[in-house]
Amino acid sequence: MSFGLMRTSRRLALAALAAGLAGTICPAVAHAQDWPNRPVTIVVPFGPGASNDTFTRMLANILSKQLGQPFVVSNRPGAGGFIGSQAVAKAAPDGYTFLEMPSSIAGLKAIMKADIDPLNDLAPIALMARAPTRHGDQRRAAREDGQGVRRVREGTPG
């Protein structure tokens, strides 16, 4: 991805997030001329320093500058992201509490006994980022020499 495309994608994500913040979560907020008039909390359901935490902190800084109110990042780690998700789902629907929700949270109800359903209790606002996924293995021989790559590809033991 080129730097220019990344910058454009970031601008689109910010515009979509601002539009979503203003209207999707709380329709009454869409009509208010003074939103936000107090600090906004963005919950990250993982610990500080994770990639989604770093990205959210950068976004919060930009939104704070553009909208004139603090956007506070609150880390609520635990249970694979469920603790933070549950906190947002149970927060007052006033347009001042948001969740940085990775796609992995959508499947939590299927594997956990939970009193919230992330797909029904949380409303998506904007796609903020796309990240490539890479799967690795322990085929050290393939990395050690060119012959190892050939052996792995042909399925012959080394």
C-alpha cells in the first residue's frame, strides 16, 4: 500500500467515524450542534501497547484536535476482548462511549457463555483499518537454505 493511499484511507476512516459518531449510534446526537460537549471514551478491549491500542490512540488524538473535546482511550482487557465489549454494550447509549472492535469479537458469543451478543448489542460505525494476515509454520529447513524450500515444496523429508 502506498503512503498516499494509506493517508487517503485514514482520512476516509476519520470522516466515516465522525459521521458515525454524529448519527449512527444516537440519532438525537445528529441534531445536536454541540456534540461532543464533553469527553468521549473509546474502549480498547486489549492491553496497552497492542496494535489496535496504538492505532486508537492516534485516532483519538486526531479526533480530539478536530472536534475540540478529549477522546479518551480506556483499555479494558480480558476474556479475548469480551470484558471491554461488555462494558460498551452496557454503557448508556448517549453517543459518548465507543468500542474499537476487532472482528474476532464478533464470534465470542459462539464460544463463550455471555449475556451480550456483540453482533446485536453493538452497532458498527466505520471500518477503521485493514491488516494483512500471515500464517507461519516451523519449517526451519525451508528458511535455512534453498534446498530446504525445494524439499518442502516436493514433500520430501530433509
